[in-house]
Amino acid sequence: MRPTVDELRARLQAHFPGDPIEVVDDSAQHAGHAGAAGGAGHFTVRLTSARFVGKAPLARHRLVYDAVLDWMPHRIHALVIEARTP
């Protein structure tokens, strides 16, 4: 079962306290997709953090994935990540 937007935002806020985070549930756009069949969600995450300063995009994404690794792939099938610096 996919997390709610609030659950995902809370998880990310625990790893990125005080940073602005926007979470959008894109799951409805993927209805019928094989990855959505088991109930896992598709989300877009927009996150601005000083922790990303000096890091390549892949390293930024890894920091975000680390926060939800235990939810993948059973609760979260896909994340679109926009990881920006302040």
C-alpha cells in the first residue's frame, strides 16, 4: 500500500528538517502500469536543501532515496526528484 502524501512528506521532513518540501501523488497518472498494479505509488518530490550544495544530481537523489529506501519498491514504485539548493 502506497504512503499518503502526508506520510511521505513527514518521512522526508525527518531527514531534511526545516527544508521546504513539496510532494505530489502522481499515481493516478500511472493506473494500469505494471508497477502500480501492486499498489505502490508514483510521486514527485521537490526539495530545497543546503545539504545538496556542492553535490552532483545523482548524489542529491541518493540522499532523498536514503530517506525512503525501506518503502521501495513495495510502497513507492517511482519518484521524480527535483533536488535544489537554496
